[in-house]
Amino acid sequence: MNLSNVKVVKVDGRQEAFDKNKIVKSCVNAGASKDVAEKIAGEIEAKVKDGMRTTEIRRMVLRRLRDFNPEWADRWEFYDRLVKGRITFEDGKFIVVRNGNLYLGWQVRDVGSKGLSNAEEVEGILRELEEDLAHGIPPKKIHSRTYVLLMAVLRSKHMSSEEKKKSVELINEFRKKHGWKPFTLKKPIE
């Protein structure tokens, strides 16, 4: 089958051409090496069929990420929660994040459907990460999530440069407070 003609069905019912590069990019953003990301994308590409739902593709990718490194799968899920607002992808299903055991339960409701839009939202997420740390979530996981939060801030299309700068400062203050090295940006925020 010519994969350039394969259409996948998005959550809202729209169809779009299958794009292997989206899988590679998402896997790399989650922490996978380019080689591993391309391997996962190749495996998925071999299984994709015309009319397949993107939720099924996400389930396969998440499963393979977890096989390689559970932390990568965790980063994917966390980023999905930040970027997609209250909706996240968990175990092959989209769920509404409410209060409870899921990360960002009460904060995400304030983020909205467009993802992060200001430093106040980032501050709220950092407060919840602080609470999670106090409730016994491993510091390594919180450390990793500050990186995911930084990436969500830097990639946000809904935050002004000033809000991004404030957000990076807040994240770095949080990291310093916990004895972690602050993030250094490769290029200035414009």
C-alpha cells in the first residue's frame, strides 16, 4: 500500500494523511534518541491501515515508548496533559483529568484547550509538582517533569515572550530550590 495515500482518522473525525515524521518528532520530544524514534515510527508505519484511528496509533507508540523506557512514556503523557489542557491520553483512551491521583488534576482545568498561555498557569503546575513531591512521588520523576514543562512553555503558541521568560524563571527557581541545576536556554526567547 502506498502510505502517502493512507488516511488516518483524528479524534474529531477529520481525516489526514499518515505522517511518520510526527511519530518520530513526538518520540524525540519524549526523550527517545533519533534512532529509537525512527525504529518505533517504522514499526507503526508497517501496521498502519487506511482509516485507522489516531488513538490506536497513539496507543501503539506509547506502548513501544514504555517498552524502551518508561520515563519516555511518562513524559509523553505529561506533555499531552499540558498541551491539550484537560484531555490526556492514557492506556489508549482519552480521559478528562479531574482531581485525584493524576498529575495536574486541579491545575489543568485552568489551562484550557489551548494549553499553556501564561506564567500563572506554570506557577500553579509547579505548586502541584511540589505537592506531588511532598506526597512521595520520586524526585527523579518531578525533575523530569520540570523539563517537560519547560518544553511546553517554549513551544507554546499562546504565551507571549514575556510570559515565557517569567515561566522559565519560575521553573528554574523551583529547580534550584530542590538542588537541581537550572535550565540554560540554547537561544534567547524572542
